[in-house]
Amino acid sequence: MKTITATYRIITPMFIGDADQKAADLRPPSIKGALRFWWRALNWKNFSSLNADSLKELHKKESRLFGSAATDNDSGGQGCFLLQVSQQPNINPDDSWPENANSGSGYLAYGLMESGNIREGNLQEHRTAIKEVNNTFSIALLFKPKTCDSDIEAIKETLEIFGLFGGLGSRVRNGFGSVSLLALNNTNYGDSLDEYCNRMNALLTKYNNVRTYPPYTAFSQYSRFEIIKSSESNIARKSHNIAGDWYKEKRLKLDWEDRISLGLPLNVDEPKNATTDLGKCLKKNENIRRSSPLIFHVHPLKNKKFVTGVLYLPAQFHPEHPKPYPQSDTELTEFYQPATQLFAE
């Protein structure tokens, strides 16, 4: 039986827990779910040129690799490998960070920090996280005997990308729960700043032929990667906080309608008094949810410092959403312009 082992380092506090939202152990389904996300992001290019059934074909391959639950039309299955957490991290629950909602990290932590009050019956306690300092975990993937080499290589590539820009837990897109690959089988990993940037930029060039916006978060010719230059620090949390301050400053300069391109819902009152077609559409469909096209990741460097990068993965805003939300590639490019302008000096 072919086996791949991988060891990851936890870089920022990981807000992952049990049914009571308390920091607990890492469970295979959580890790497998994260790997599925990155596999889908990497592999849309192999299906984007097919017919209208592209998503169905991608889903079939994903199910064959990762497994699927049984449905009326399908018996389901385990997938081509079994994932085990061979080494759990030290839990060390922490409910003290971020300390300040007005800080950069606090801005990115919306929903994780204490809110409400007991008197009104809406108290939400500060979520606990798995501490990151000197904390690692390991996984083992045991492949079925007849798994082909190309499938194993696809999973291996996913494990590498997960260590370049992935993470686990709540608000992972905002840089919480960032992880970094330390070792894959017998190969050790580690990046200087230039090496990290070069690896990410080399990855993006593979998607120059994906010339339309994907139907979900995935790599395409519109993808972009940037390092927040001011974020280099010898403390991971400080790097994250600097990135949060950067994002807060940039985002709050935008009009509320321009902020829609950075994800929904909006925590503002403007849509209630909307007068434009876009605002009226948002007000009518106020329960719509859309993830941000920006993914933050705190990454360790060989010089024992940390930097925060931003990966921009735009997609169709919502395949079934009514106009005036953008639908064509031209409309989407204009719609996402406020997001791309965030990177301007």
C-alpha cells in the first residue's frame, strides 16, 4: 500500500473545535475538506474547456479521489485513500487573541471575538484556538493498491499547495489557522522570501490558459499573488496584525457598493437605504452569502521571520444571482476592480 506522510507547522492560532466551538483535536474530515478545496482550485483548468457538464465531470473525479456520501443515484465510496492524523498538535486552548477588535487582527477576526451580552441573551464568548507556537501535526495518506500514479501525484501537489497557502478552522481565508509544510515523505520544505514568491508565481503561470472566470473559487488567468511588504516580522501574530491594518485601511476607503466585491454580507446600513439598482438588488436578496476572493496566509521564512501574502482568486459572483450583479467576463472584471486596486501602492 502506497503511503504519503506530511508534517505541517501551525503558524497562526487555529480556531477549530467541537460542537461547543471549543478547541479540540484535529479530525481527518476537517483536513480532508481543506484538501478538497485546494484540489478543486487547482484542477478547474482540466475541466474548464469541456461542455456544460464540466462541473459534473469534476465532481465525479473529486468523488473518486476523496470519496462521497451515498445518494439516491450513487452508492458513494471512501475514495482512493484513507487519511489518518498520525500526530496531533498540542491543543493548549487560547481565548485571549485577538485582544482588541480595533486592531488589524481584530478586524479580520469578526465573528471570533466576544460579542453581545448576557442581559440581551445574545452573548457570544470569545472562541478558543489551538496555540501556534512550536506546534505541529502530521498526517498519513494510505492509498488503495490499484491507485494510479497520476492520482497520487495530484494529491501530493494538493498537499504542497495546502502548505503554501492553506489552513484550518474558522476565518481561514483571513489568515487564521495558517499552516506550512515542513516535510513530505523524506523531503523537507522551507522558503526564503524570494523562493516563496517564485513558487507562487510559477504556480499562477500554469493557469494563463483559463481565460474565463471559474464558477467557484479556483485558479485562472485572473488570479494574483502579492506579499504585503510591510508585514515581515519575527512574530507571526504581528505579521498578521499588520496585514489586517493594511486591509482595514484599504477596504474602508471604498464605497459600500465597491466592498461587495470583497464578499457578502456587508456589516453596514447603507443597503437599507439603497437607491441604485445594485443596492436595491442587494437589499432584496439580503441573505445572500459570497466568500471574499482574497485569501490571507501567514508564511514562515528561512530567516525565522514571517510574512503575510494575499492570494486573489476571483470567480463568478453567483451563477444564479439575478442582474444587475455581473455575469459576463467583462462585467466581472469591472466588478472586481476595487479588489484588484487594493494591491496598488
